[in-house]
Amino acid sequence: MIEINNIHKSFGTNHVLRGVNLKISKGESLAVIGRSGCGKSVLLKHIVGLLQPDEGNIKFNGKEIGKMERTELYEVRKKFGFLFQGAALFDSMTVEENVSLPLVENENRPSQQKIADIVSEKLELVGLPGTHNLKPSELSGGMKKRVALARALVTAPEYILYDEPTTGLDPVMSDAIDDLIKSLNEKLNVTSVVVTHDMFSVKNTADKIAMMHEGKIYFTGTPGQILESVDPVIQKFIQRTGF
């Protein structure tokens, strides 16, 4: 379980997170929604310790991430896969080199053959077999997201964090990414946290929603519950997004 307890984060005079509280249970598929700039991606980076809160704490299985020694934090991070918003592939590397990077950099590095087998397995899983030798410049936007997802999966994580996985994609490819996220949840039994403003994606992938508003978690519940809410803030958000 991940417990987010009253975290605050400011960047200069911009107070982004203003007391966020949230629990993420193992095995669930959670969508974090809200207006652009409300702090969704900032929250995601706190979960894996890429950012540290100014106040409050985040606990992973009862242990506070901010108080972990570096070696312990690295061990925790191995349990997470992270799909960055822009895919964050290295242009100078092939698909195979990008996907294998977490394994190559691991101190307990597998054999070269084992790495090759794992990379092939993950590329097959995201529907991109035979793309090993391509460079990112040869890939479409959707293919780049799939390669980045294969890289996120390569260490067999228990948790996968998705930062705006469908941003910049056409509706057909967005649906394909949503289907892939849902399929991976079922096949791998992972815990998914999807940060998005794409409400169609929420409908397709989430069994629980956490809505951010004014730097806090304003609502948590199922997609059905948010649709039934008569809260004016939630109703305005639904109308604006077409949810």
C-alpha cells in the first residue's frame, strides 16, 4: 500500500500541493484527474521519491520514503515502472537499448542473453515485436509510448505509474494505449496509477478515481460515483471535460 499523508510542495511562490491525502491499495487501477497544472504529475513524482515534499510524508508498505537510505530507496524503486509523459526515450539508442537500460544499469545485471530474452518478451507484450533495432526517430508517437511502457515493465514491477499516457495521440491510438493498460493490469496483476486529463481514458482503465482541486484530493470514488455526484465543483469538471 502507498499512503500519501498531508503533503505540501511549492516551487518558489507557486504552492502546488496543499495537503494531499490519498491511499493507493495494492491491485487497484487508480486514475488521478484534475485540470492542467493542478499538481497531478508533481504528485506522481513524489510517490517514487523523485521529488521530496516540503511537509507531510509518503509511506510505502508502512515505511516513510523520505527517511529511507539511498540503497533502500533504490530497492523500493525497483518495484515501480514509470511511463513518462513524453516517453523520455534516448534518441541515440535503439529500441532494444532503451528498453534494456534498467536491466543494464542494475547492479545485479542479468546475462546478455537473459536481457535479450526479457526485452523481446516485453516488446511482444506491448505489441512491438521485431522493432529492436529501430531508433526513436523511426517510431510514431504511439509506438514511442509503447516502447517506453516496455521499458517500464522490464524489471517486472508491482506498480506502474503513467503520466498522461495518451497525451498527443490521436483517438485511435489513445484507445489502443488504454486497452494495453487494461490488458496489462489483468495479465500482470499490477497496481496502476494513471495521471490524466483524458476522461475517455479514465472510463476505459480506472476502477477508482482521485480528483485533484486546488492542490488537494477533492474526491475519491468510482467512475459511477463521480458521475452521480451533485457537488458543483465536480459537476463543473464533468461538464468541461465531457465525462
